Amino acid sequence: MDVLYKSLLVQKEDVATLHFPKEDVLFLKDDKQKRQKRLQDAITLGNIEHEKVKIVFQDIEGLKRVETTIWAVTDTAIVLKKGVIIPITRIVSIELL
């Protein structure tokens, strides 16, 4: 995926210091549904298999990615280790490692 190579790798601990706009990075309903399905798959893999995923997201500065396990998914955000949160509306893609 092209966005993966254009994104900056960050440590999950650094995600807590980032600032996220409210707008969704995805516009199409189909893309949003695919994102939700990928999130559900990732949480299952994280909780059962302890598998990490690549999460490409956008903060106020641009595209970033983190490689980690998703611990929980709420209606509005994903939760990483130590309570680090990424708003779902800012997630561009989720890929298995």
C-alpha cells in the first residue's frame, strides 16, 4: 500500500503526544466499513494471538504509522498498551505484520 511508504514510523509511546483533528480521513462509506472490519479482525488477533498490526493514521502533521497490538476498540477510538488512544476517524489503514 502506497500510504504505508509515505508514513513516518513512530513509537506507540509517542502517539500520546500527537494531536488529532476531528475530521475523518476516509470519505467513502465503503472504506469506513472496511476500516471497521479490519479493526475487529485486529482486536481479535491481538487478544487471542497477540499479533501486532501496522496502523497508518494521520495527525495534524501528516501520515504516521505504529506497529503494535490493539488492546481494545471503542465506538470512537482504538486503545493501545498503556492507554494510548488513536481516534478511529484518523486511521487510514490497518495491515497485519
